[in-house]
Amino acid sequence: MIWKRHLESKDYIIREANPRDARQIIDCMQSVMDEKIYLVGEYYLLTERGEQERLKNPDELTLVCEINNKIVGVLTLQRGFYKKNRHTANLGIAIMSGYRGIGIGTRMIRQALEWAMDHGIEKVNLEVFSSNKNAISLYKHLGFEIEGIRKNQFIINGSYVDDILMTIYTSESMKN
């Protein structure tokens, strides 16, 4: 499925990734990792071939955002592997510097939540650094709630940062 949008003089496309996107996905993720303030990892661990194989997994969704044929955003939704947690998925998102704050993340997350509902995923989880106030605000705006906090879980630029665990339920039966 492809979604086309226009924002602030930037035409962009959000679509499901395919194995041909592997190199650009790695480049996008590494660009965000190089900032050392938004993601835990500092180096993308998969090779291009490994990324191509990951993209073939039917239990995962990977969305990409393209502007001028360049991938500037990546979202992954990884379904629980075991029978006991297959009703859940973990969401991760990375948007390159210069493309944040213009609605790309909002649109990608909404599309991922639709996919989750269509695939029987009832609970979507994510983790975010407490220092990433913009992301936390976005997630709350989309309906995510704080489910837990791991205090002083990380050190970023010499300061302790909490790990905020957030959740949204896609199924009414799970909400209490």
C-alpha cells in the first residue's frame, strides 16, 4: 500500500518496504544512530543481505518514507514471536534530521496501527528516551500511554536518562 502526501513543499510517499530498499534503510537508520541521542544502538547491526531477509518476514511491517527517491524515515512493527505474545508488537521509528516535525512520523505510526489492527495485533509497545520530549508528546497525542519507566536506564551525553515504556491498545477488549 502506498500513501502520498504533500507537506511544506515536500512531496513524500509512505509505503511498505521491500528488499530493494535495504541499503537506504540502513543508511537512514545509521544517520539517526550517528546523532547518538534518539536510538540505543550506535551501529546498524544487519548487513544489506540481512536487512533484505528481515524485510521478507510476514510477521513484521516495515514502512519507509521517501522524498525525492530518498528514504528519510523508517518504521518497524515487530510482532511477538511466541504464542503467548503474538497479540502484541513492538514499534520503532527513525526519521532523519531535517525531516522531523512535519507530520511524517504521525502518518507512519497511524498506518502502522491500521496494519496492526488488520493483523490481529491488540497491543503496540514502544520505548522512548525521557529526553525525547517531542516524541513523547507525539505518542501521547496518538493515544499511547505510559506503562512504565526504567529509571536511569541510559547515559546520554553524560546524563542519566529514563527509558519510558509506552503502549496503545488497538482492541477495545484489551482496554480496562
